[in-house]
Amino acid sequence: MKIILFLEASNSAEVNKHLDSFKKFAANYKVLMLVSKIDKYWNIDDMYKVFLDIDKAFEFNVKPLLNNIASKWMVLPDEFLASKTMNGCEIYVPNLYRITLEINN
């Protein structure tokens, strides 16, 4: 499983601060993840794309985590998506613009 975060941030230091907060939030649900890549998102200013790999031993804890990230999830083949741009979707994590959970990676 892989999580892709789209974080609102003006620089890499700010991204790391938000990422640390997100990892602490995930740890509350006993989900351990490792950062595999961080890129500036080309399509939106002040946006970074962060790739997180979920440790297989903690995958069963992901559902409660997702329920506390966003109010609404779009179910797509092999992934779940929540975004501030979706009608009726509220993101509960500060500075998180969009999140994707890839089931098969």
C-alpha cells in the first residue's frame, strides 16, 4: 500500500514540518509509513507531492486512519481518493489538499 499526499507548503522545510505532523497523526492509529519520495507538484504553486510506503504489518490499521482524514472518499479501481475539490469532502488534516491510497502498488 502506498499513500500519496498533496501538501500545501511554500518550501521543503514547511513540507517536512507538515509531514512530521501527518506521520504522528498516523502513528496514533498504529500505521507506520516511510517516505519514498518528495517532489514539488508541477501543476499547482506551493504544493508538494509526497509518496509514503505503508509497512505491511500495519496495513490492517489503515481504514480507521482514513476515516479520520476526510469526510468523503472516492473509490476508484485500486485506490481511494479524497480532495478539497470534491463536493461534500472535508479534509480534517491541516495543509492536506489531496490524498490517495493506492491498494495495489
